[in-house]
Amino acid sequence: MVNLRALAETDLGVTLEGEWSMLVKLTGPSGVEQPDIPAQVVYETIEETETGVETIVRPSVVTVRISTLVTVPVSGETWGVEIPVSPVVGAATETFILSDRPLEGGESIGFLRLYLTKAEQV
Amino acid sequence: MMQFRVVKQAVTDLLGAAAVNRYSTIGYQEQMRPSNKDATVYVFFQSGEFPKSGSSQSGSKRHDITLKVELMVASKAVGDLAALTNVASTDGERATALANFDKGSKQADASWDDLADIIYQLIMAANNQDLGLAVGNVASRWIRSVQKETVIPRGERVVLTGSMDLTCTVEEQVLGVALVPGTEFETDIPVGDDPNDNTGVLAVNPAP
């Protein structure tokens, strides 16, 4: 009998790492970088038509397949996450900090959802 | 215009004039609160009470108003982003940068306290006792309470809201159907046969 959880984890290779994926770079608390991690990236701004000001109301979210990672983020740790800000090939990237909001997902489901906070130079 | 509206606008103008790029001032509740502004102050009328008295039936009405002054900050994580993104940085330098990053929630907490400090000092300053209006328009200006809410993520920032209850007392006038206060009286009404005894009073409704 096919183990459905194992099958679902295999399917992540398509849903998270397939043609809709974008490459991100994770930097863990040890400073070690994990570049070129395929992930689903949601990053969206809304421009107020009256003022032209960009208003970001949707959180930036990166969803990664856990089995792809060498070191897995844990809630409470400080991680740097560099993402392309557009799906266009060669798009500029921006580095965010992992939010202190608890991570969603885990080993039992095979993926991790990372919420990002904008970072500012001190 | 009723006085509660005048006072609300006065508080909005008072805070707006003193902002000096430290915060934005908005005189109503926004449905979509943007998280791209570092600090925003919302001023709006929340509630009012009209204590009933004998004199208020025909005269001005005492109005004890409560204005809500909402404070919202939206903060980012702050740290050595340059060290984190520099391709020449070592693992140790990146680790140090990450370890010293202040999370957005910590920044938001400090920013909100700063904003509350500024706004309280402005509103309660002795020279703002009349909230920028002429003397006599406002009485008993008082910030009754301050409350900080729970930090929430919104967009790519951490948002923290809270509010102050600003109370004061004003006098409201009821202008009537013709929008003219009071009733007109004719006083040159002769009483009896003495043409010099014009002491009668006739109440005449004002013309529309």
C-alpha cells in the first residue's frame, strides 16, 4: 500500500520546486548560507491609486521543502532570507529577516512556511 | 457645526502641525491601514454624553465628548543588513549580524512607546489646554487612559496599535429649524393707553 504522506512529500518536488518555483537563499544563525533553494515565493505590493504610495498588505511568504534544506529553520531563530522580488528571470533580490511569528508546517507535512519581515540597516 | 466636530478637527490640526515628520496624522479611521508608514496617529470622535439639566432644555447643551487618538507604528527588523548581504562576508560575520538583529516586534514596542510619549506631551501641554481653540470653547481637557494592543504582522512589517481616550467638555447649540439661535422678540408693544409704556413682549418665530 502506498504511504500517502510519503507520496505527498514526493509531490512537493512538483508543487514547491517545479516550474512555479523561484530560487531563494537562506542564511542561518551560524552564518552558513544555503543558496539556490527552490521555493514558492509570494511577494506583492498594492499601489494606492490616489497617492501612488505602495502599500504592502499581504505578507511575504516563502514555502520550502524541508528535505531540500541542510539546516532547517526553527521558530525563534533569526534567519536571513533573500528572495527575488519579481518572477522575471534575473530580477533583483532583497534580503528579509524571518519573522518571529511561529513557523507553519513541519516534518510531518514536509514543507515549511516562512513569513518575512522587512529589514533595515541600523 | 457642532462643537465636537470643531474639537476633533482642532486636535487633528494640533497634532498635524507638531508632527515634524515624526508621524502622519489622519482625522478618521482608515479601512485599510497601510503598513508602509512608520507611525500614524488617527483622531476621530468616538462618543459623547449629554447630561440633562433644567437649563439645557432651552439653552446650550453640555456635551462630554471622548475622542479616540489611535497610535499605530509599523516596524522593520533592524540590524547590520550590509554585513548580511555582502558577498565578501564570512560565515562568522553573517552570524554576528543575524545575532544582533532586532526583531520587528521589539522595534515596534519601542516605537509605540516613543509615539505615545510624544502625543501625550503634546495634548496635555499647558499651552494646549484649549486644544488650539479660543479660550472658553473647551473645558476639562484630559487624557483618561492609554492602551497598547497586541503586536500583529501586517505585510512585511510588524504593526502595533494602541489608543488614548481624550475627553473634554463643550457646549453645543441647537440652532432650530431656521438655523437661527433663539426666538425673536418684539418689545415695542404698548400696554394699556399709555403710549410711553412699551413694556409688552411678543414672541415671533423667526422667518425661515
